[in-house]
Amino acid sequence: MIAAVGLLVGIVLGLVFKPDVPGGLEPYLPIAVVAALDAVFGGLRAYLDGIFDDKVFVVSFVSNVVIAATIVYLGDQLGVGGQLSTGVIVVLGIRIFSNVAAIRRHLFHA
């Protein structure tokens, strides 16, 4: 529940304050958002499974974002940023869909 409330508060604050993202960080923002969504859905799945731990969630959230952005940054430095961005999105997308499927099975028993 904390993750969902945090996500909602973050979305509302973003819509109200409309922060500017520095140009140098713009390529990393979509990757960071997908990594954060992976952590949120993982946290929701853990909550529904009864094994949610707030410390694990915070560490997972921060480390997902930092690791994903670092991989894309290193890819940019090596000249293969687009390929590594695609790889990160695919891997995190698979994890997100896996967590959503588990949440669906838990909620709807289907």
C-alpha cells in the first residue's frame, strides 16, 4: 500500500510542479521510470504474498534505478547506448509483466 500511495503522490507532485529535467539526464529518465515501476510492482507482489519488507523495497527501488541508469550511461560511453537501453527495457519489462501476472493470479485466482 505504501508503494501505491508513494506512486500516486509522486505523480500528483509531478503534475502540479512540472519539474524540468536537465538535458543531460533526459535519456536516462525513461529507464529510471521503468526501473522504478519494476520495484513498485515487485513490492506490490511481495505485499500480496505477505512477505513485504519496507527496507527491501527501498533498497530495491534505489538500486534498480541506479543500476539501470548506470548500464545505459556505460552504453552511451561505449557508443551502444541504444542497444543497452533496449536490453534494459526488455529485461525490466519481462519482470514487470511477470509481477503483474502474479498479482493478477493472486487477486483473481486465475
